[in-house]
Amino acid sequence: MRGLSLIGAAFLCFVAPAAGWAQQIQTVQRVAPSGRPQQVQFIARMEPDCRSLPMDNLAILEGPAHGRISMERGVDFPNFSPNNPRSRCNTRKVPGNKLVYQSAPGFVGEDGFVLEVIGKYGNAMRTRYQIAVR
């Protein structure tokens, strides 16, 4: 029995710290018209002086059950928060990726998907999109 206690204690030493790394998934709510494409996010990477940077790796981890997601290169206005030094870049269009959702024809209700963005240093940010299709 003592051997099992030691194994259990050793297991906790290695597993418990990993649990501290559990990442919260940000949730974003959007509304989309049934059967029609709707841009739900614009993703751009920029320096604080507004120069564009190469795009991070983007992946759909969970696809929508009642529609589809596409990522299209394009230009749009970024939407950095006011406390971000890049917020001054919000006044002009920049290159980036448009995340576009389109429901199945005739579908009305709730749908969603999970997007993961992996930064240049390996940091991963996951976002759950909840789409109210009307």
C-alpha cells in the first residue's frame, strides 16, 4: 500500500502543475443571417507603429454543427482595445484574415465553433464563437 501512496504522490507532483496551465477560452457572441455569409472577426498582426507582421497560425479546433467557416485574406479596419498601443492603427485598413461564418440554408438557432491562434513564441489563444443564426 505504501508503494501506491508514493506513486500517487509522484503523479500529483507532475500533474498538479500542469493543471495550473489550463487555459480559459474566451467567448465571443455574434449574430448571423441564415444562409448568408457574415464576417464575424478580422484578425491582423501589427507592430505598435502599425506595420503589418506575418500572420500567426490559425486553426479551427471545433467546426460549426450547422454551417461552415472560411478564412479569407483581405483588408479591413483592426479593432484593438483603447489600452493597446496599436489602437491608433484602428483608423486605417490593414491586411489580415477575415473569419466568415455561413449557416446551412434555412437553419435558424444557435451554432458555434472554436478558433485557435498560435503566436510566434508558441503561445496559444483559443476563442469560442457563439453564433445566433436568425
